[in-house]
Amino acid sequence: VLIESKQMRKEADDSGPLTELEHWKYMSAKFSFLIEQIKGPDCKAVINVLNVGRSKLLRMWRELDARITDAANESKDNVKYLYTLQKVCQPLYNCDVVLMTHEIPNLINAIRTIHSVSRYYNTSERMTSLFIKVTNQMVIMCKAYITDGGLSHVWDQETSTAIGKIKDCLFLLKEYQKCFHETKKEIVETLGEKTFEVSEMYIFGKSEAFCRRLEKITKMITVVQTFCALSLSTIKGIDILAVKFKNIHRSVQKKQYDLLDPRKTEFDVDFENFMAKIEGLEIQIQTFMRTCFGRILSSQHALQLLQRFENLRMPCLQEETAHTVGCILQRYVAELEATKKLYQTQKDDPPLARNMPPVAGKILWVRQLFRRINEPINYFHKKSKILASPEGKAVVRLYNRIAYVLVKFEIVYHNAWMKEISKLQYPLQATIFARHPQTGKFLINFDPEISEIVRETKCMIKLGLEVPEQAKNIAKIENNLKSNKLRLEGVLQCYEDLSQETPMIFVNLLAPKMKEVEAVLRQGLTMLTWSSVTLENFFQEADQVLYIFKQFLKKINDLTEVRINLILKEIANTLLIVLPVDGPMKVEDMLTCNETYTKECAELLNHKSMHIEDAVQELTSVFEKDYEIKYSKRTSEKHVLPVKEKHIAFRNNEEERESTSSALHDDNSKGNDKEEFKKKCKEMVAYFSHQLLGSLQKATRLSLESLKKRIFVSNKSTFGRTKFSGFPSKSEEFASFVKAEVHLAIPNVVMVPSLDDIQQAINRMIELILEVSCGVAQWGQKRLQKSSLKVESVAQQLSSVGFGSSGKIAKKRQKGVEDGLVRKLRNFYSGVEEHEDISKLVALLSSSVNSIREVANEVLQDFQKYKVLWTEDRDAKIQQFLASCPSLTEIKEEILHYAMFEQEMEDLKPIILLGPIELHTGPLKIALAIEAKAWKMLLCHYLNEEYKKKMTDMMSFINEYLKKLSRPLHDLDDVRFAMEALSIIRDNTIHMDMTLGPIE
């Protein structure tokens, strides 16, 4: 233990001052334990034995005991004094470098106290070791402070934060060294105090190396901070240099060693490489800047670009910046000359900016020229001393001459505008309305000079120039003027819209309303100006009159649209006949259905006509009511003359005379106005009656067109085929609407009903369509219509009460009465029938079937190939056939010939389309099948009779020879007779086999 305590300790490089305290506490505990053991009974007993035995070891023991006691005292003394360092060393173990800096003097003083008071610890070796441990701890804490306890790398931190931390650490280490030297100097100056005999190289070697490392890191961070501006700059082409710098920076960031460890020599090599690359990059940046300013197009743009280079704040560009300023100055001289020439060329008619008034535009133009030459000279004056050179002074003299001319131009035009505005008469005395010289329409009488004055005034104020009070006053009421102009535009637009929306039929009846509106608007032609204080009253009155007119017009238009036009459209779109949709109908059924339907249509259309008549009468009553109200107002105004109107202040004597003269003529014109009003109402009624006639004509034409379409569209689809299809498609099924049949009327094949009958049915359909208009009574016959309704109700009562013969008599009376009433009521039949398009359609449809007559004949002619079945004499032909002694094969072929006829009958197409006619071949197929079967049966009958005769002859022959062969054989004559019989039978066997061939 004693040897260990005297030996030099090998300690870690990062051991701190508290490690020294722990060591001596450990040694003190060891020696205290040894002393306790020595003082124990066992050790004392051994020593007593040695004393009794007078052992030579006793002397060695006493020396050893003295050394242990001295070592224990030394360890206790060191622990006692080192305990005084524990408090002042505590800040060294916190990552607060600032607090650590404040505590350094206390730490140095504590060490000084130990050095001066301690008996054992004030040796040079132990004091040097203690200072080294303090230095180690400071370096460790500086590393932790910079890296946030190892959580963040130096390159990952904000530049300002990292540099601030490094500065704090450098200040700490320098303050530590400074305090040490000051304390050492004080010890030397103090008499009787032992000086610090320590090795400063060992104490501060590590801290100085650490400081040098921090200074290099700071330099790198500063370079990075400077060159980061490259990536933020928007100079075209500089992004390539920014990428190069990023690659250099990234290569440093990728290093894995500890940057803050001064023992890592790799950093020094990387630092030198980094700085060498940065120097090369600086040369490239200088070259890039020289290239950018190689072609200076404009000094203004060049200065802006130079400002962007200066914003990079790179020291390497200072010399290049000074050279560039000289080049820009030379370009600026050329621009001054160009500006002078431009001014001389365009000063009489300068180009104006968009939406700029003339005078302000010229001033703005000259200010742009001035700004073009002023901005560069200001830059040279503020940020460069080049203007102090002889070349710069010449540029200043040229600038002053041009600037004087430009400023004088602005002053001259501004003063001229001021004089013009002061001489200008007040422009707001014009009337608000004027009439168009050709059309007579109302126009807004707004002087465009007012807008120009306002624009000039605003621009002058924005340019910071003086403006006359008169112009300011106009500019102040600009919003009011614009508002009044917009309201006037709205009034006129509303008036024009109402005029456009007024139907032509109502123009004459609404003329009084229009005159009322124009009477209000005429105030703007004579009395009202843009400065009138009664404009608001005018707007209110105009809005009120227009609103009344608009509401009245809306009422009229709604009534016309809902109760007249919609019903007229319904009438025009009404189909007056019913054509089959699901399939064709028989002619009789179609006529019966349409006779009932057309009567219902006539009643429905007559009912709608009465509704339209009621609506027209209501329109008439609306106009009459308005006319009476106006007339009563006019009368009351005529009798109440003393009452003043709203605008009486603006009326002149001429208007008063006109109103008096009009009042005198009111009584005379009353009767004429009323007659004129009634005439206009009659014209309106006649107009809507004509519209009703047009709707009936459209409905009739629509019905005839639909009938024509079903007939002629079907014909087109039929004529396009060479052979007739058996089963039509859906579109063809829809097209055909008449059903007919093919019958066999020997000796001909006929169609039932015939084409003439179908044409008569179509003609009847046309008559039914035209007769619908007979049931629509013309207007003005409501009394007769009401009486007809009463007669109908009475007739219905009679027919319901009467029965038998009396019921028939009542029905006859009812029919006679209705016919009489129909004759009395005027209707629209003649107007519909005489319409040109309807007449053409009627003429076309009256001969529509002729278009398919040829095709029908062709279809019927196709069946003539079977005429042999009914035209020839069956008995004679079959007897003739059998007389020719046909063979069985020929007989079989003849039977199969008629069987083939039957098969052809079955294969005949059940339906053939002939345009609008669907021709059914069922009856013809049945008749032809019967005829073919009759031929076959007759042939079989004759064949049966003939073969029956042959069988009879054969049986008689067989019976005869059987009898001959059955005779007994008595002699040779009998044998001979039998042999002859056998010979005859053998000869007839082949003939019998051929005669009785197999018949199936």
C-alpha cells in the first residue's frame, strides 16, 4: 500500500478535479483501516511477543509503522484541503459555460489556498496534476456545451448559435489562463508565499490545442455562412456555384470523427483541403461576376445586378465590385446621351402610360426619364467615391444639364394645366338628358371633360403636384357624379327594357303609360342639371313611374302568357285524330274511333277558345279600368288647378300656358279618346282571334302531317324493298296502321278492303280533321252558346225521361235543335279549310293511296302463279293425264306436285307490308290450300278407280285359271290343257308384277 501511494498514478485524459478528491478519500480510508488493525489486540500481542523475544524485525516494524502513520496523516490532510475544492469545482460539472466563467477566480483562489497552507499537497507534481484535471474538465464541459450534451452536431446547429457557443468556450479558456497568470503574479509579489512551481505547458497545452481547433471550426462556419448566400440568390447561373459549394460542405459534414477532439489530426488535413477548395470557388465566383457584367445593356439593370452581388456580402468580390462600378459609369454616360436624344425626339408628343390623362401622362413620362438617370447617380453618390474623380465630375455636369431640362418640362406643363383649369367654366350646368338627333331617344348628357378633369386631378395629387380648388371640388363629388350617372343609366335602361318587352299588340293601348314615363324623363331635358339639388326627387319619381309601368306590364304579360299563349300552344299542339300505335286497325274501327275522338276534340277546343275569350275580355277590362282611372285623375287635376306640384319651381310660363290650353281641350277630346280606345281594344280582340285561328290551323296541319307521315314514310320503307318481308320490324309495325286481307274471289285474287275503300276512309279522316274547326265557335257568340247549352240540357232530360218511341222522338228533336244552333254559330271552318298549306295537304292525301296501287297490283300478281289451282277443269285434266297411261313414278310426281303446292301455301308470308297497309294472307292461304288438296284428292280418286279395275281383271284371270288347273288329269289332253294354262300364267306373271307395282 505504501509503495502504491508513492507511485505515479496513471489517470484518464478526461479525469476532473473531483477525481483527485475521490482518490485521496480512498487512500485515507485504506490507511485508517491499516491503523485500526495495527492498534488491534492481535497486532499488539504479536508486537509484545517480538519485544519479549527482542526480535530484529521490531526495528523494521517501527520504521514501517512510522511510514504508515505519516502516509495516513498525509491522506487525511489532502482530503481535508481538497474538500474545499468540491464547492468551487461543482460549476465545472454543469454545461453552463457562462456560470463556469464567473466561478474561475474562486477556483484559482481555492487552489492557491491549498498550495499555501497544505503540508503535503503543495508539491509541483500534485499542483500540476490538479490544474491539468481542471483543464480537462473545462474542455469536456465545453464539448458538451457546444454539442448540447452530444445530442446535436456542430454542422446541424444554427450558424449564429454554434458561433456563440464557441465564443463562450474560447472566452472561458482564455479567462482561465488569464486568472492563473494574475494569481501567479500576485503570489510572486506577495512576500513569504510560496510561488507556483508548475508546468504551464502541461496545464494549458490541451486547452490551447482545443482553442486552436475551435478557431478553425469558427472559420469554417463563417465561410459556410458566407457562401450559403449563393443558394438564396436569384442571380441567373449562380445556382451552379451554389451546388459546388454544397458538395464541398457536404464532404466535410460526412466526416465521422469528433471535430472537437484536438488529438484528431484528420481534421487539420480536411481543414486545409476545405480552405483550398473555397479559394478555388472564390476565383470561380469572381469569374462568374465578370462574365455577368461582360455585356451591360442598361446601367440601371447593371446596378440592380451589382446590388444583388453586394447582398452576397462576400469579401472576395470587393475588388471586382470596384472594377464593375467603373464599367457601369461608362455605360451611364452613354445612357445620359440616349436620354437626351429621346427627350428631344418625343417631347412634343410623348408616349402616355395606359389609362393616363394627357397632361399627367406627359409629366409621368418625363419623370420616368428623370428617374432613369437619377437612380444610377444616387447609387454612385451613396455607395461609391467614383464621382469624386475627374471622370465622375464630368458625368455629374452632364447629369445636371439633362435633369434641369426634364424638371423644367414638368413645371411648364403643370403651370399650363393650372391656368387652363382656372379659366375653365363650371362644367356641371348642362342638363342630365339630351335627345338623339335621329332616333329621338333619351341620352345621358355627361360631359367627358369632367372625367378627364377628375383623372388629371387624381394623377396630379398622386404625383405630389399642386391642384386648383375648383378641380379638387369636382374630384370630391366624383363618386356622387358617377352614382348619378349610373342611376340615370339604370333609369334609361329600365325604360328601354320595358319598351322592348312591350308586345306590339299592346303598344297603342300602353301609349298613355309610356307618355307618363316620358313626361317625367323630359324634366332632365330642360330643368335638371348635374348640380341640381332635386336630382334625388327626380330619381324617386322616375323609379315610381317606371315601377308602376313595370307592374302593369307584368300583369298584362302574365295574363297574356298564362291564360292566352299557353292555351294557344296547347291548341296548336293538339292532335285531332287517333292513329294506332300498337298495331294496325281495321278501317271501320279506325273511323268509328276517330269520329268519337274528333267530337271530343271539338268540344275541348271550343272550351279552350271560350277560356281565351274570357282572358281577352279580362285584358280589355284591365285596360278599361286603367283608362278610367287616368281619365278621372286628369279630370281632378283639371278642377284642382291651384295645387302646386313637386317641380313647380322649375316650370316656366310656357309650360303653364300649355297646361291651361290642354285643359280647355279636354272636354272636346274626351269623346274622341274614348272612341279611339274602343277601337284599339277591338284591334286587340281581333289580333287574339286571329292567333286562335292560327293555332287551329297549326293543329289541323299537325294532324294532317302526322297522317301524311304515317302514309308516305311507310311507302318509302316499302318501295325500297324488292321482296316483301313477312314479319316487319318494330319501326315498320309502328308505321302501318290499316289492316287488310287477301281473298280468293275466283277467278281473281282481291284485297279486302280495296284500295278505293281505304282511300275513302282516308278522305273521311281528312273530313273529320277539318270538321273539328266547325265545333269551335268564333268569339262574340257567348249568348248563343249559352242558349245551346240550355237546349242540350233540356234535350238530355227529355231523352232520359222518354222511352220507346217517345225516346226516339226526343233524340230526333235534340239532333234537329243542335243542327240549327250549329248553323247559327259562326265557326273557324272556312278559315282553316282555305289555308294554303292545309289545302295542299288535303289534295296530297286525297290521292295518297295511288302511290301504292302499283305495288299492291304487283303483290296480287305474285299470287297468279297459283291460278292453275282454280282456273283449269280438274276432271278433264286428270282424265287426260291418266289416259296417257303414266307410270307409277309419273303419278307420284304429279301427286307430289300438288303436295308441293300445299307446302308453298303453308310457307307463304302471313303479313305483307304495303306502306300504311298491313296485308294479311291468311284467307288466301286457306283457300289455296283447299284447292291444292282438292286436286290431289281427285287425282287419287281416279287412280283408285283405275287400279280397282286392274285388280278386278287380275282376280278374274286368277280365278279362271285356278279353275282350269283344278280340273283332274285323266288323259294327255288334260295334261296338255294344264300345261297351256301354266304357260299362259307364266307369260302373264311379269305383266301382273309390272301392273301392280308398289304404291306408297
